[in-house]
Amino acid sequence: MQALPVEQARRDILQAVTPIDCPRKVALRTALGGVLAEDILSTIDVPSSDNSAMDGFAVTAVDLPDSGTTALRVIGTSLAGTPFTGPVSPGEAVRIMTGAVIPAGCDAVIMQEQAEYEGERLRIGSGHRTGQNIRRAGEDLSRGQVALAKGHRMQPADLGLLASLGIAEVRIQRPLRVAFFSTGDELRSVGEPLQSGQVYDSNRYTLLGMLSRLGADIIDMGVVPDQPAAIREAFVRAAAAADVVITSGGVSVGEADYVKQELDEVGKISFWKIAMKPGRPLAFGCIGSTAFFGLPGNPVAVMVTFYQFVQPALRSMSGETQVTHPQFRVPCESPLKKRTGRTEFQRGILDRDEQGQWRVRKTGAQGSGVLSSMSSANCFIVLPPESTQVTPGDLVLVEPFYGLV
Ligand code: AMP
Ligand code: MG
């Protein structure tokens, strides 16, 4: 079987999944992490009126001297929340605070540090220009403009932005329901005693963590033994309860038989060999209307395949429109070796050198079962299929975990 390039597998998966369309109205306070189900249009100008960006004095432009100084009379005060209501004529100025409305007739604000003043008397010098230190009405958002687009995942700034529009409720898509279980006769759950040859099931915990970050409703179905009837029963139960079913283990050649055989009975599944390391085998398909991902068993492979394939798919299913991961190039300090023809996701530590330049080095052992290589990393070093090796100083592509959500 020809190995499938990573990009193609991701494209095929993204094309096959369908976004849910199940909007519900929630209070703005609880919308963080939710995916907007509608465009949010600004109902007002933000800011609603021209206001001062500084503490100082509002003046008319005709009074700004080209050279020398001008004396003006201070006729009142404009505070944030308590505007000065009268008109201002040439020769006059208004004491003004940051955020206060610019009085009618004024078209510049002189910073208080640049003025001499005592009581009603104000003296200003040259070098000022019309419009300075004024924040214009609508400069943040103007009425009718799309403030946030449908498919945007709500960030902290967005809560503030919608609050600045006076919006108290938003329509977001409901969370995805994701069921997962691990397969393997050797697996024990945390809390159970471990016999020789057995391992604790860690994949359900990394999956729990990665899915929690996406705000999914999680159904943890535990460990399922390598038995056809048990596996089939788990698939049917999971598919009935969830939008997505994720399993780990049992998809490598030779071992895949039960999973494959049972999945063929209950759904439509393809088994892929992907040109990548770690994480070569991957099963993808559906059980009825439920999407299915069969991840490999090795703990690092689970995380890599989740981030590269499952996470973008889940984000797309959640209604999110922008699902690509940020990547950039930095010099690599470690020598790296790899085989051509496959994409490798090595685990890296991104930091800055003494000059403040970003750089990356690999974490220790890179085996696909070495979960500590993920724990001590803060990024993937993504090595493309054509590359064979990296010598220290070469630029490499990194994908920060921070940007993976
Ligand atoms: P498999 O893909 O089932 O052949 O598993 C590959 C390797 O990953 C084996 O060493 C398994 O013991 C290990 N493994 C499988 N599932 C898990 C799991 N849930 N937690 C930790 N290790 C696992
Ligand atoms: Mg197994």
C-alpha cells in the first residue's frame, strides 16, 4: 500500500467531515471557547463619540500656533462620563481627561505635559497638528460592520469586544460530543494494580486533555479488551452517544484485524498508512452519522495524529472556519536525522538565545512511546518528506503547542 502524504490525509479528512449546525443562545459570560453560529454586526459606533486619548486640553485648530506660543482661556472641564456641553470658540480651551468626549468646536488635544497652565490661563507652543490625540467615533468598529464572523472561536478579547457593543448574548454551536476508548488486553486503568507485561492506559488521559481544550463534551468509555464482540458493542454504543468516536490502539498491521473486521460490519472505514513518524497507521471513516478516528496505540503517536488530523477535523465539525496551525521557521541547534519520504514530527524546545533570537532544540529520546518527550517539549519540529537531515544552524519549521489550542 502506497503511504499517504500528511497533507493529503488531512485534506481528505477535512473534506469528509460535516460541520454541525446546532446553534444555541448563551450568555456572553459563558461564550469563551464557543464557535460563533452567526456574524455579529456592530449595532453602534465604538467609540460612540470622538474622545480624548490623553489628559490635557481640548482646543480649536485655528489656535494652534505655527511658531511661538498662544494664550488661551480655560472655560470648563470634560470628564470621562461627564462631557462639557457648551460650545468652544477660538481663544478658548477645555480641560479634558482621557476618554472624555471632545467638546463641540474642538479639534485637537494638547497633552498636559506640553502645556503651561494656571487656573484659567493656558499657554501652548507650536508643533501641534489638527486631530492630534483624538480617538474618532467608530474607529474601533463602525455601525453595521461585521465585528466577529460566523465560525470564529471566541477568545478573551472577543468577550470584551462584544461587551463594548452592549451585546449580552450570542449564538454559538453546541459542543461536539466525543466518545473514546482504548483497546488492548495489556492495558489497565489508573487505580488498578499492574501485573508484569501490563501498562497503564495513558492515552485516555492525553485525549481527555486535548479534547477538553476544544471544549468538547467527553464520554470516556474506558478500556475495551481485544475481543471482537466487545469491540463491536463498544463501537455501536459510542456511535449512538456521540458525534465523534476516537479509539487508540489495534490499528497496526496484524493487530488491526478485530477493529477492522468489526468496523466493516458497523460502518464505512478506511485504513491508511500515512507517510509520517510517529503515527503511521490511522483509521478514518464513519459509523452512521458519527465520524470515527482509529489512532495508533503508541502514546506519542496518539498525540501527533490527534493534533495533525483529529483536532483540525473536530474544529471544522464544531463550525470553526480557521483550523490551520501556526508554524514558523527558526534555526535548529540539534543535529537531526530522518528518512526521506515521510514527514517527521520531532519534539522540540523553543526558546531564545542571549541575543533574543528564537531557536529550537530537540527533546531527548524521540521514540513514539516516549511520552516524556512530549511533556518536556513546547513545539513540534516538522521535518518535510524531502529532508534527510538537519545540521545545527539550519532553519526548521516549528509548530508551537501554544498555538495548537
Ligand atoms: P498497538 O497500536 O495497539 O499495537 O499499540 C502500540 C503500543 O502502544 C503498545 O506498546 C501498546 O502497549 C501501547 N499502547 C496502546 N494503547 C495504549 C494506551 N491506551 N496507553 C498506553 N499505551 C498504549
Ligand atoms: Mg494493541
